[in-house]
Amino acid sequence: MQELRPATTVMNSNLTKVQTSALCQELGGGVKLTLLFKASIHGFTGAAFHQRCDTRGPSVSVGYNRSGYVFGGYTTAPFCQSGQYVSDPKAFLFTFKGDKLLKYLPINNAYAVRMTPNSGPYFGKNLVLMNGDAAVTYSNPGSCYISLQKKCTK
């Protein structure tokens, strides 16, 4: 006899195992990522994002484009809907070149993350995932974050 269970939707990250490992290594030993929200399942709305992600603590936000480009951001600040910028000296943006993690640091920690009620993750003025209730991503390279690789070579 089998137990009847409600149908559930399986959420899998589109990150490869190598990309997941690189992110976990960057975040420190023992870190395990748990998928909280997937716009293609829960909806491309700020409300859906905040319902599943607010007050959950440090988080990694990941986006993908049609070409397979992977990008995202990390913040230690729990998401909320205050409309204010939050200082986070540990925040960073990232992408991958092959399997190599490329990291971008805030120019000014005070503007690292913005807690916008009607959008998804909002990293400074550089990266917005889901603006309003639209499945769009905005980026403005160089305005609030700088490439760690450039910073190290100066």
C-alpha cells in the first residue's frame, strides 16, 4: 500500500554542479544552497519573490538569459520591502566565464542592496532581477559594483 501525497512541483536550479560548488566555496565551508524561489514556477512578480524570500537571511540570487549566460548576486542582508538601500560589505555580484566564478564588489557598501517592494533582488543600481511584475533584468555595469579582477590588477 502506498501513501497518497499531494502533487508537488520539483524545483531544480539551473546552476551546474561546478558552478554551485564555486559559489559555495566562495561563501565559505559548509554552505549548502537551498532553492527558495523560481520565477518560472512561482510567478514573475515582486510579491511572489518577497512571499518566499523575505527575512530568510543570506541569499544568492541567480538569473539566466536565453544564451545561457549565468549571473547573480549575494547578500547577507535578509530581503524585506522597506524601499531603502541596505549596507552590506559582504555583498557581491557574479558571473561565470566557463566554470570560473567572476566576482564584482560594491564600490560603496551603503548602496549594495535595495529592498524594493515591487521587484525581485535589486543589487545597487547594477543588477535588478524582475523589475515590478515583469520578467526583465536590468543591469548598469560599473555604477555601484566593480570587477574584483580589475581591482586586484591596479
